[in-house]
Amino acid sequence: MTLPARNLLAEEASPYLRQHSDNPVHWRGWSPAALAEARELGRPILLSIGYAACHWCHVMAHESFENDAVAAVMNRLYVNIKVDREERPDIDQIYMAALHAMGEQGGWPLTMF
């Protein structure tokens, strides 16, 4: 099942995710439907994890996710999933642990593929 080719974050409960609902990026929240879309389309997932009080999350949103050219590339190449680490600490912990296992230090926003 392919989701609509638009940003779906306005439908999310998280205020942080809804803050990104006007981005030109076709964001999805973390869901079985978003994961299925990536499998069906054969596209990698671009996962962005952040939270509302994160200064650098807002900077990245402004400098990258609000940029039409950047969004066009993201929308063409990836299924874009945004996660609020305060709403889904389990997902945040998994991907932060993966980053550390690769020998990297982490912080937010956390972007993984």
C-alpha cells in the first residue's frame, strides 16, 4: 500500500511531528504502513528523530526540510519517516544504539538510513 504523495504529519498526535506538517518533505510518522511503503517501493527509509525542545532539530528543519530542492530529492529517493523521541523513546534508543555500535557519537536530530 503506497501512502499519498504528501506530508502526512498533520494527522499525528505529537506536537513536534505536527510542527513539520508544512514541510515540502513527504513525511510519514513511524507506522506499519510507512514501513510497508518502503518495502513495496524498494526505497530506503530516511529516518529523522528529534524532539520539540531541540534547537538543532529546528535549525535542520529550517535549513534542509523547508527547502523545496532538498525535499524534491528526499521525496524521489526515500520514504521519509519522522519520529518524536519523546513519543517513541523505544525507536530512539534502537537507532542511537546502532549509531554507537558503528563507533559514532550521537545527538539530535538523529538521521539514519
